[in-house]
Amino acid sequence: MPLLSYEDLSVLLPGMARPVLDGVFLQVEAGEAVALVGESGSGKSVTARAALGLLPPGASTGGRVTVDGCELIGADAATLRAVRTGKASMIFQDPRAAINPVRRVGDFLTEALRLVGGRSKAEAEARALELLAAVGLPDPPRHLRQYPHQMSGGMLQRVMIAGALTADPRLLLCDEPTTALDVTTQAEIMAVLRALQQDRGLGLLLITHDLDLAAASCDRIYVMYAGRIVETATAAELLAAPRHPYTAGLLGSSPPLHGAPQRLTPIPGVPMGLLESAPGCAFAARCRFARPGLCDQSAPELEPAGGRLVACHLADTVLSEVDR
Amino acid sequence: MTSVMTAALRRLLGMAATLLVTSFLVFSSLYLAPGDPAAFLVRGRSPSPDELAAIRQQYGFNDPFPVRYWHWLDGVLHGDFGRSYLFHQSVGEVLWSRLPATLLLVGVSTLMIAVVGIGAGIVGALRRGTRTGSAVLLLVTVGAAVPSFVAAIVLRSVLGVKLGWFPTIGNGTGVLDRLHHVVLPAIALSVTFMALVTRVTRSAMLDELRREHVEVALSRGLPRGTVIRRHVLRNALGPITTVCGLLVSGMLVSTAIVETAFGMSGVGSLLVQCVDELDFQVVQAIVLLVVAAFVVVNTAVDLVYPLIDPRVRAAGGAR
């Protein structure tokens, strides 16, 4: 059984024309690093939060989300607490916003252990010191007494990671963990995350808009567009030969890391908002291959094509011939 | 740590300077007030101009302004606020006899404001959008619009006269009787302030509830009650403390109305009486006392604030 599994998860918010998430399938095995890639507003963060039972207020849901065998959709408070305190933890985008600014770093690290885990203050602090060292912070005893505003963004994100590890989770959910940081710090944080993931055999779901980052740090990649998974493959396959026009568009709009620089080709148009809906493929309006009468009429299912799963009517015809 | 001490010391010096300026303003404003204190002293008789001049001489009314201010300030610094013309006692004795009643009134009101105001604010924030939440908002709007003298009249006539649950006049004797007597005045005094504290608490809580770190705390499996207490209410304490500090001193002023309305003998009703009777020495002392309370409470809030929000500590050190 996979560690994290989404089966046909749909999330609908009142007053919106289309679901935030529409039939999401996604799996993360124990010890596996998986990326979920998409533009802002594609539903990646909602997907990740659903794994902790954090859904937007007023949302109606369909389908299943399980973490280590625990069903989260419609779960009672005890199940939610069990998952949140022992199975899965989340690392948030902006550590400055995610850590209470008026409490000490030590409080942030130990409160879950003391208040929910039933550990003594000394035990919790010993554990916190150990984790601060594990995420590569130079002076753990001092950091315990510091306030968040006394640390840099990169240091604070390490604190955030240490905080996520206090619960000894089997699954780490990382919601754009490096977006709020500068470039060199980004690389350091990703290195810390990957090392911890490998050392501890954690399952990892990395939410990012950066396809190259996803490919560099994860085994498999899911590409999300307008609340649907449109393509999934191993990182190498996806980068070498994207089969969904959207994936191809994402790759074409970022500069290649190696080889001669090429002219970037942005994807025309803007992502579909929550107040719009289309009877056919959500990407059809922006897709240069879209066939009238087909793509704008029926929504494609996620189906095998070229050794992976793709949700595109033309996966077997057009894109297999397009050479990037 | 030394920067914290320096900042505290600076605040205390600032407080002393404020009090000094205040004392000057208080003294000079009464100097400008209409009415001749010498004329008051001889009220009921018709003195000859010579007798009047003698009285002026005796009480130092002829001295130049700075000299009179200096004498008064010197006395105040030694705890001597002068003599009350009205009571033929030292101002200190007059105040001292009236102070306990007022402190009891303000104390009970503060307690009510803290418990009911903050409590209702928390409920209003957590139950926003429900019937309970709307009820809190309605009560806040009504409460803020009720002046204390209106509240006093309504409370007296309904709970005091019609239902007879509470006495309507006087201070009472003995601990329980005093408390019984102070209930209605305390409610009348605190209604407006309570509404203000509720509103501030509610909006501060709502601000904090929206913060991402609250969602993060929930995502870590902390029970909702714990998150509300440790991360929402704790972070909302800053504005709540500030407004409570302002209110305590504001209440001292309002005691003038409430004590008069309930026929209580306290500093507030004393102020009204002495203004009426031109007993300048007492008025000066009371005004100075109220301003001092205001300054002291605000300084205390300033000093406590860095404990509530550590980010202020950093900013204070840099300034």
C-alpha cells in the first residue's frame, strides 16, 4: 500500500464555477520523493493540505486521501491528530509567516512534543537540539532561546524542517519550501531536505512550480493543471520527452541548464481561474495543438500513453512526433 | 539586557518629565479659571477691602505666579497638597478618606471589563458569522453608544428601584455591603469601556486567526483550544493590553459622573463638589492624581509591551 494515496480526490468550493481539484490521482511510496508541479492556482497547495485534512472552509469533497492507511476525508479529530502528530508533517513556503513571531524557536520545536506527545520539557528540548543539529544549524542551544526575527530566512526554514521532523513523520509534505528564499539558500535547503529524506527513508511530496527543481530532487513528477493531473512520469522521462502540451509548454518556457541558450517560448494565455469552466480539456484554449470539435468538447482522462499516464486526447498522435 | 534596562530607564525619565509639565499646566489652568479664591474664603460675610487684602496676603494670593507654583510644587513633592477651604482639612486627608471607595469602584469595573470584555471579544471572534457572534456585535454597538449617566439612570430605576435587587444610593458599610453597593455603579461605569475592549479583542483575535502560523500549528496536530490560547490570544494581547491601560485611567475621570449619579462618596463626586465650590486646592490635587494615574498606567503598559511582543524589544534597542 502506498504511503500517501489520492484516489479521485475532488474539492469544490461554494460559488466557484469549477472544482479546485478534479479527480486527482497521486501516490507516494514510502521512501520515495515525488514532485507535484503546476502554476499558481493550479491546486497544488490544496492537494498537499488535503493530506493533513486541512481543507478550505466550506469545501465539499469527493474521493479518498489516505496517509499510511488512514483515511483523511471526513476523518474525526482523533484520526486527524494521529496523522498530524505521527505520520505526516508539512513544511510551508514562508517560514516567517509560518512560525509564531512572538514565541521562541524552542517553543515552536517543543510544543507539539510536550502538549500532544506527552514528553517532559527536558526530553522535548533534547530532541529539539538533536534536530537543530540535524538540519545543519550552527548553535542549537542558542537557537532554542532565539525569536524568529533574530534569524535569517534560510535559518528559519531549517527550523521549520526541524519542527516538521519532531513528530517523526513517515511523510514530508513540502509546499514550495524554497520559494521565499534566495537562490543559494534554496540549494542548501533542498540539499538538507534530500539528505534527511534519504537518511530517514521518508516519503516526500514536493510542491513546486519549478520543473527543473522537481526533476533534480525527485524520482517521479506529477504535472497539475487547473485542478487535474495532466501527466505523470519519472523525472527523466518527463524532461526528455513530455507528452502533454502543457508539460512541453512548461519546459519550453524555462531556459535550458545545459547547451546553447534558446529562445524561450512562453505558453500563451493565462491559467483558467476558478470562476471559469470549460466542457472540454481545461488547457485547450491555450494549446497550439488543440483540435476543434474534440479538445473543446470532452475532457480527456488520465490514460497510458508512451509508457506513462497522460490526460490529452492527442497524446498518442501529436506530441509523440513533436521533438523538443 | 542592558538595552532593555536603558529603554526602561528612559521611559521612567519620560514619565517624570511628563508629570512635571502636567503639574505646571494643572496649576496654571486653575489660575486662569474664573472666580476669586479669596472671595470664596470669605463667603457669607462682607469683608472690607483691607480684610480681603489681608487674607490675600496670608494665603499668598499676591505672590507672583512662579513663586506660587514653586511653593505648591514643593508642597506636592513633599506630599502636601495644601488645605481644602471647603473641608478645613488638609487635601491629603480629604482625598485619603474618599480614595478607597473610588478604587473599589474602578477595581470592580476593571475586573468586569477584563473578564466580560475580553471574554465576549474571544467569543465574538471564534463564533463569527453565527448567531452568537452577531449578538456580540450588536451588544458592542449598543454598549458603545450608551453614556455612563444613561446607564446609571436605567440601572438605578430597573435593577435598583423596580426590582429592588441593589441599593441605589451611598457607599455601604462592611465588605459585602460595599460590594453590593458598588455593583450597579461599576456596571454603569464599565458599559462603554467593556464594549470597546470587546471590539478591540474581537478584531485582534480575528487578525491573528487569519495568520498562517495558526494553520501551521493546527497542521502539527495541536488541539484547537491550545492553538487559540497559545497562538491566537497570546498574539492578540498587545492591542488588548494597550486599550485596557488607556481605559483604567479614562475610568477615573468617568467616576465623577457615576459617583454623583449613585450618590457615592468618592474622589469623582469630590471633584464635582469642589469644582462647584471653587475649592481649587482639591481640584488641583485630583486632576494631578488622574493625570499621574494615566501616565503611570501608560508607562507600565509600555514597559510590559516588550514582554508581549519580543519584536518591540529589538526595535527599542536600535532606536
